[in-house]
Amino acid sequence: MTADVGVVGMAVMGQNLALNMENKGYTVAVYNRTRERTEELAEGRGRGLRIVPTYDLPAFVSALSRPRRVLSMVKAGPGTDAVLEELFPLLEEGDLVMDGGNAHFADTERRLAQADRRGLRYLGVGVSGGEYGALHGPAIMPGGHREGYETVEEVLTETAAQGPEGPCCAYLGPGSAGHYVKMVHNGIEYAIMQTIAESYDVMKRGLSMAPAEMAEVFSRWNQGELAGYLLEITQKILRYSDPHTDEPLVELVLDTAQQKGTGKWSTQVALDEGAGAPTIAAAVFARIVSALKGERMAASEVLGGPAPELGADKNQVLEEMHGALYLTVVSAYDQGLRQLRQASAERGYGLSLSEVARVWMDGCIIRSRLLFPIRKALSEKPDLPFLFLAAPFSSRWREHHCALRSTVASAHQAGIPVPAMSSALDFIDGYRTGRLPANLIQAQRDFFGAHTYQRVDKDGTFHTQWDEL
Ligand code: NBP
């Protein structure tokens, strides 16, 4: 049997994507470094399907129709390099390699150049949706050689989630555009998760709510404008009882969040490129603080603070928290899109941000109803610099900014950290302030380092001996 497409890497993502493609009518050759994983698929879920198991890369390549189309779904970093090093020499000019792992975009640029030298086509493909999405339809974010995309467009768009405005897959741009967009997607994911976790913390410690009651609130919020995958899973998590103890399982989970690196990369790159992404950064730092469990436990015995009760009307706090969550989540999308806009200009990706919003509408972790008005705003004004300047977000800001202030202030008064919410508020307040105190910073820089400054009343560059007077 000649295969239409091949998948290397038979861990959970590779297996599920192979099965998903097979389900769309394609014959799929599969290969994994460790034989057992390939056997597991071929003799398990893949039995009787158009799955062609192979046990070395030359056999894998021979099983493919030409031009060959190969998707690598192996661990990002050295694992992917090891596979590509072995795979590239086996391929011929015009064949296509797609890396569906969470590669750093700089690695994608390097591999693309290697592929170019061999006359191969290469795509860096962001895939989001976890193992469920891989099987039932993920969001797919390809970037790289456009001609390569054209040879695989049908396979990818059929494999992707079928969203409300078309398949959640689109060619995003040249070079590392796909992996860059996926990196920022994950940054936004970090920020939304952190904001929801802060709401949970305020409900739990500030309002003494039980998980089942919180689940009701999140469930209600998930019926409205904020509806999305991360709210949906939150209310499910809060309802889940541990079969061994009958306790809400979430309360038995250790409070140290892990990170695989994409949120961190997103923040590092935002800093390198001077893009404003403070809420995404706050979410990364919050995970870092969470990892200091031992130190936190010790400090909790020593450093006092206020009792974490909010002592206010519960319904009012919840209503305000909903407004605060809304504005913070929109701010997280805005910061990610802002970073993409800047990267697109600097790196020549030519991204269409409304198309990015469309691809994120289904299949991925940050899918949410908010992406409808976000896409609309970006379609109507592709160079929109700030989401809150467009409908409906400008009126939502007017409606909810007091709620965000009040939520942040009450949480701070009660000693409950809300870094995502407060960073979003500070960012928006900074952005909407015509004159910031950076004039004093300029003066300080000029004072100690003769860095010079500009004036508001005349053109030119100035330096002053500030301590002469
Ligand atoms: P993992 O990220 O755990 O990677 C395991 C796979 O990489 C196995 O097939 C393993 O082969 C292979 N591999 C490694 Br490790 N080193 C290798 C090497 N030197 N040579 C050849 N193969 C090697 O699997 P995953 O969670 O399925 O994710 C696959 C990719 O998809 C990753 O890049 C991940 O970042 C990305 N991704 C994952 C998710 C998710 O929700 N899990 C979502 C989106 C994207 P072996 O069996 O021989 O050890």
C-alpha cells in the first residue's frame, strides 16, 4: 500500500494525528524510533485501518507516494534535529517535511535553511488542541514554503477542526510564521489560565466558596461572551471528585504549575522585540513563584498579611470579577496579537491577524467566543493597534473598568495575588494615558548617564548638568 502522507513520532500526538488523517480517507505511513509504539498503533487502534507501519526511516520513506509528505511529531529540540538529520538525506527535491512539534521559531528558521539547501520544502506547523484535538481536529498553524503548503493543504484543512468560519488551518506566512504564531498562542494560553486561576483563588479564599459552587459560577460565565475551552474545562475540573477520598480532586492537586517553555519563549521574545506583553509575562512569573513551594511554605509562617476574606457582598464581588476576567482575557489576546503584529512587520511574515483569529476559533486551547468580535474588529481594521479601541471592546472597557479596579483592589487588600489582572489593568491604564511619568525617567537617565532627552516644547536632543543648580 502506498501512503499519501507519513507521520514520524508515535507518541500521543503523532498517533492521534495519524488516525485523524486516516479517518479523512488518507493512507498514512507511520514510524517511531522505538518500535513498540508503532506496533501499539498498528495492532491496537490502527488495526484494519489504512495505517502502514514501518520500522526504519528508509522503509518509511519508500512507503510514501511522491512528492513525499512527512509530518514529524517528535519532541521539540534535539529529538526533532535527530529525526531530520536522518530523514533529509533520504528525501528528494520537491518532497515536503512538516515539523508539527512545539519548535522554537529560531530552530525552524535554521531547519528551513537546511531543507532549502537540499531542495526540500519545509513547513513549521503549530498544532494546538492536545491529544483530543489531534484526534478530532486541532487548530493547525503552518508557515514556511508556500509551494509546500499547497501540496498538503487538503490533508491539513481536512485534519483540522472545522470551525464556525472554515477549517482551523491556514497558511500563515513564510519562514517561521507558523511556529511563531503557535508560541504566542501558548503565551495567551498561559495568561488566560492564570486569570481564571486568580478568579478561583479570590472565590476560594476571599469568598470561602466550595469548588461545586465555583463550578456553577464558571459554568454560568461560560454561557456568555467569555465562553471558551479554558472556562469549560475549569468548571469540569471543579466538579470532579476524587474517587478515593470523595474530596474535590482539584484541592488535592499540588499547587506548583509546570511549564514546557513556550510561554517563557513568548515572554523572552516579547522582551527582545520590545513588544508589550505584561500579562503573558505575569503568568510565566506566577508559575515560577508557584514552583517555590518550600520557600512559600516557610515564608507563610513568618510574613503576616491581612485575612484573605473580602467581606463584601458575594454577588457583587462575583459580578465585578466577571467584568475583571473579561477585560483581562481580552487584554491577553490583545497583547499576543500586538506581539504578532510587530513580529510580522519585523520578520516579513505578512500575517493576517484576522486569519490568525479565525484559525484559533476552534480546535485549540484558547478557542473562545471572544474570537468572533476579535476577528471582526481585525477584519474591519487590519492595522487596529489596540483591541479596546474597537467595538464591542471599547464599550466593555467603559462598562467594566471599575469592576477590574475593584477586583484588583479588593484582592490586594485581602492579600490575594492577582498578577494577571493587575498587570492587564496597569497596561491598559498606561496605554490610555497621554502623559506618563517617563519624562522623569528620561531626566534621571540624563542625570547619571548623559543619555540626553527630548523636550515637548522644542525639537532637538538635550543634555543638562542637573546638579548645577
Ligand atoms: P513527546 O513530546 O513526549 O515526544 C515523544 C516522541 O519523540 C516519541 O515519538 C519519541 O520517540 C520521540 N523522540 C524523542 Br523524545 N527523541 C527522539 C530522537 N532522538 N529521535 C527520534 N525520536 C525521538 O510527544 P507528544 O506529547 O506526542 O508531542 C509530540 C510533539 O508535539 C512535541 O514536539 C510537542 O511539543 C508537540 N505538541 C504536543 C502537544 C500535547 O498536548 N502533548 C500539543 C501540541 C504540540 P520514542 O518513542 O522512541 O522515545
